[in-house]
Amino acid sequence: MAMAAKAKLLLRELKMVKSDLAFAKQRCAQLEEENKVLRENHNGENSQTDNDDLVRLQLETLLAEKARLAHENSIYTRENLYLRGVVEYHQLTMQDVVYFDERTEEVTEVYPVSVTSLSSSSDISHTILNQQVLEFK
């Protein structure tokens, strides 16, 4: 009985190997046909190499343009950083400056401070005061 089971197992394995071999032969024939078509197309067209040269030239041009734009971007980044520094310096120096109007005898702050009221009454709570104006009398 053990010999019959072993023979059955070997027969099943032989069938699987035969089907794998048939599939491999079919795939090999298909690949040979594709290879033949590709060789015929390659030998018949020299324009493909011309297209490759054009694509290569376009890529080189695009890379050069990209490098130029990256350089310009770094220059603009430095300029932007410098200008932000100038604006920050201007804001810091002008923060304490007040203008004095001689005709109305008023002193107005350049950068007024907004203050929110935290009063308990509902009609005036959470309001922002307008520009602070100091009067000299």
C-alpha cells in the first residue's frame, strides 16, 4: 500500500512538472516573437537615436535653467532676510517715538497699543480701545 501511495505522489509530481515545462515553452516562444519584433523595429528606425539626442539636449537645458533659478532663489532669500531685518529694526526704533502736533497740542503714539477690556458688564466687555491720545494742557 505504501508503494501505491508513493507511485501516486510521483505521478502527480510528474504531471505538475510537465505542465510547468509546457508553460515555459509557450512563454519562451512568446518572448522570442517579441524579441524578433523589437529587433526589426530597432534596425528599421534611426529616428529613435535622433529623438534620444533631442531629449538629452532638452534635459540638459532644463537642468541648466533649474540651476540658474536655484541661484536666483538663494539671492532673493538673502535679500528677503536683509529686508526683514531692516523692517524689524525700523519697528524697534519707531516703537517709542511719538509725534507732537503743535496746533492741537496732542501727542499721538506711532504704534498705539490695543487694550481689551475685561469688564463684567456685557455691553462693554471684550472691546478694543481706539488710538491712545494724550493731551497736554
